[in-house]
Amino acid sequence: MKLSVAMAQINTVLGDVQRNLEKHLVMIDEARQKGADLVTFPELSLTGYVLQDLATTVACRPAASNPIFKPLLDASRDIDIIVSFVEEDHRSRFYIASAYLAEGKILHVHRKVYLPTYGFFDEGRFFARGDAIRAFDTRFGRVGMLICEDFWHASSPYLLWLDGADLFFFASASPGRGLPAKNCNYVPGRLDSARWVDDINRAYAGMFTSFIIHTNRVGFEDGINFWGGSSVFTPDGEPLINGPERVEALVQAELDLGQLHRTRSRLPLLRDERVSLVERELNRIRNKEKD
């Protein structure tokens, strides 16, 4: 089975949800016309990233009755869509979230679990933390979604892997940081943050013998530069495609889902994983910390 994925690495307008929605619909239509089965967008693609006090004004609840989600759900009848936004729950708590839309329905919403509050990051002041990491079923197989800082914690993709995910969709608003360093992965003019993200995604793909699809935004916002470079890595840990950096693009790749069988036949890491041992040792460590 083949899966054509389009990664829409877009620049967003801070706080202008309607304008960002219009760009989403254009990119979704372009992806559909190019034969993509699924189109995915970066972290906070509907709102912009450095929201701070704007977070509460741009938040919404994902539902067919919502004027922002209705056109997206209508578009999802022809192509699956992953979109990111600020979600408001029934008690007015606000989350950084991603939603998977298909056939006019919301299949799953992931709320960002890890909110960075180091360096210039300040997400913990404005957003609530998600408390679940779950895989879910789609017509292409079992999927897991993570948002930026989530996948800098090894436990997040590990939990998705154990929960049956074969396709990992990572959304980020990753800022450009670090001057290029002349090391074994040196690419002239490439920022260190781009190398860091690619290195970790490649490692996850090989370690979990799964597809990693990473969509990162581009553009400038409040003095921060987002570098793009959306990518796909195969279950062998090999790069399938790397998108351009620092420009908007619809990066498209065809995934051969049969690679999951071929890779895992020769590398049965999932078969040999000892979940009960991990559970026992985690409980021991947690109880030790309580002491």
C-alpha cells in the first residue's frame, strides 16, 4: 500500500485565524490536486506561535459547528488533514493541539504534553499541559501525533510505538538556533537546530522501525526565525525527502507502507520489547523518588 503525504510548511500570520484558515484551504486544495492522500500542517498553524495573551482570543473547540473547523472538515471528505490550533476545553483551559480530520470527522485530538519554559520559550505560562499520548486508527493504519517538545522526550514516541503506531506525525514551530558547526553532518549554511531535529527524527525512525513525518513552519515572528526543512524518514532510518529551508513549500512524498513488513522482518525490535520489565523498573524508580 502506498501513502502520498504532503507537508505544508507554511508561514502563519500571528493571531489572524481567518487569514491562516484561507491559506490552509488553498494548500489543502493544492495537495489534493497533486494526488496527496493526506496533508499535514505545522504546530499552531491556524494561529501563529508567539501568542502569549492572544492565546485565549484565538482558541476554539474542534467541532463541525465551529466556523473555523467546518470548512476544514468539509475539505477532509476528499483528503485527510492534520491541523494545529489552540484548543479551549469546556472549563476554559487552553492547549496547544493537533487534530486529525478524515471523511468529515475528527478522528483524534492530541494536546501537547511537554511545554518548554527554558531559553526564550514560555509556553507553560499560557497553556495547560496535555495528559495523554495515544495512537489511533486511520484508513492508512495506526497513527500517532506529537507536537514539537513532545518528541524531545524519548518516552513520547516510545508510548506511541507500544500503542501500535506505525506512522508518526510530528508538528513543530522549530526556531533556527546555533551557527553551523563543522562536524560529520556538516552542511554549509545549515543551522544547528535543523541538524538536531533531523538527527533525532532519523534515530526514532530506525529505533522504532516506523515512518517519521515531520512538518515544520517557516517565516519570522516576533524576531524568531522558523527554518522549515520538513522531512520523512523510513523505518530503516533513511531520509525519504527533505524539504527546502526558510521558504514556504508543499513537500510531497510517497510512503511504501510495505517497508514496515520488510524492515521488521529482519529487525524484530517490537517483538522483543519487554514491556512488563519497563513497567516494573519505572515503578521502582518512581517509588524511589517518593522516598
